[in-house]
Amino acid sequence: MSAADELRAQTRAALTTAGISQASAARTLGLSEKHMSQMLTGRATLTLTHAEQIVALCGAQLVIAIHLNTPKGSSEQSSGTHPGRDRAPDGRGCAGRTAG
């Protein structure tokens, strides 16, 4: 699954979990129902800004993380990560941004 597909799926899931219809979300955000549907089905681009706004309506937060894959045997210094910083909760090196 591509990152764009995952973003759409998670955004749709947030709406479903919150019990918010696509039509209601579209009205609140000043979008047409057609455009909202197209964004959530891949017929139009779902931007990070729109995804962030939609999940915020659901009481959720959009979090973006980049997980670096480092070759075995390389040190943290050579991979560009910093000890104690830029770490994912599981301890892997990453640079992350919390949108919002």
C-alpha cells in the first residue's frame, strides 16, 4: 500500500470512528461533498493539510514519521541520527513531525 493510500485509509477510518459523515466533514471544511469523496477515494489528491483538518474534526492528530533504515554494523553517528533524539517509540532512528 502506498503512503497516499495509507493516508486516505487512515483518514476514512478516523471519520468512521468519530461517527462523522463525509458530507458533514465537507460542509465544516467548506468543501463540496464531491471533492471530499474524491479525496478519500483517490480520484483527487488528499493533501496533508486537508488530511490534518479532517482528522482534527475527529478529535485526532496527524503524525508523520520517517523511519531510517540503516545497514547492519553502521553506527548511529554515521546514520545521521543523534543519541537520545530523533527516536521512534520503538527505539529506531527517525525524524518525525507532529502536525498541528
